[in-house]
Amino acid sequence: MSKTANPGGLQMFQRDYIMRMIEQISQMAGTLIGLKQSKQPQQALLHIDELLRRLTGLTSRLLNGLSDSSLLDLLRQGPEGGAGKVVLVAKLLKEEGDFEQMLHGVPHGYSRYCKSLYLYLKATEEMDAADRELLRVDEDIAELLRLLHPYELPSAIRAELWPYYSATGRYADAENELFRLLDEGYGGNALLGAAISAYARLVGLDDEALQAGGLSLKEAQEALEQLQAMQTAVAEVSEPSSL
């Protein structure tokens, strides 16, 4: 029940680019930790803004003014664009959210956390498990979900969350998010079609693998039948009546 990830993971030049940028960011990590401990969020935000300028050519204000999808498109452009760059910006936005929340309160941190989570989830579509481990992506996503747990996630982010849950073997969590979106009417026929394709793959797994993710083969088969029935019902409603 997942979108198809890049089977080979990130390309070599993307890995090299990531390692160079991680080295640069690591050089500032000590400064950021010190500023966080000494409660100097304004100075930390200046450091983060400089890193974002270096990565994207945009100030934090301009970058955060973009829609999530527009920002993603921007980060995928150029020879160094792709999942690696997306992850690095997501990391910085998460840090920025920490300091914004320290300085201004919850609303500012929330918006940064949501944007960071969206970028992480989209980046995982191009990454394999080794890539995610290298960049601690799963850990960062878990931390963001913990920080955002008290709040309602936007539907657009939850629409990216269920494929991620499935790709990482959390099948029951994926199903909960998926059917909640469908119950809300989000995504229309596109989401319904993606869900049917996902469950068609899911029922091909053995029961042991599904059980490890909190779902049984029987439950997966029943869910697929339910989704197919929903699709049939939608098609019947959409058909023009004959006179």
C-alpha cells in the first residue's frame, strides 16, 4: 500500500551532495545547540536563514511564503535538486520551527513543522531504507509527528502520510489515515484509485508480513472489496441516465 519508491535509492551525485551539505550544516550545529541552550532564538534564526539562502537562494520569509507544492517544485529543480535537497531544507525548517516557537509561540512553530513534515514525506518517495537511515529521515518524521500530535494535520499532509506508513510497514496506521480521508471526501476518484492500487499490491503479501504491520490478510482483502464497491458506486452515480 505504498507509492513506488526509487528502487536504487538516491543517485550517487545526490548522495555526494547530501554529504557535503551535512558537513556544512554540522559546522553550525554546535552553534545552534548553544543558542538553544542559552535561549537565543533570534540569533539562531539568523544562522538558519543564512543556510536556507545558501541552499535555495531564498530568505526564510520568502521560502515559507511559498505553498508546500511550490516549494517542493523549487527544490527539485536544477542539477542538485531532488530528494537530498528536499530533506536538508526539511531539517532546517524543523529547527526553525523550534526557535520560532521559542520566540513567538505555537502558531509559528506549527506552520514550520507542517511544511517540514510535508517535504520529508515527499522526499521518501524517492528514497530507499538505506537513504532514510543515512539521513535519519524516519527519526525526524517521528519527532515531527510527536510535536504535531496535539494539533490537527492538514488533509494534504495526511494524504502523504498514509503511503509513508505503508512503505514503512505500518499497515494499520496507513489504513486508518486512508479511510479517514475517504470518509471526509478528500481526494475524490484519484485517492480512491490510488487506494485500490495500493490494496491490490497489499493482498499479494503474506499474512505474517501484514500482521507485523497490524493488519491481517483477511482485513486487507475486505478493505479492497470495500474500496472496489465504493468505486462502483461512484461510477454508477456518474453515469448519465438514459431516457
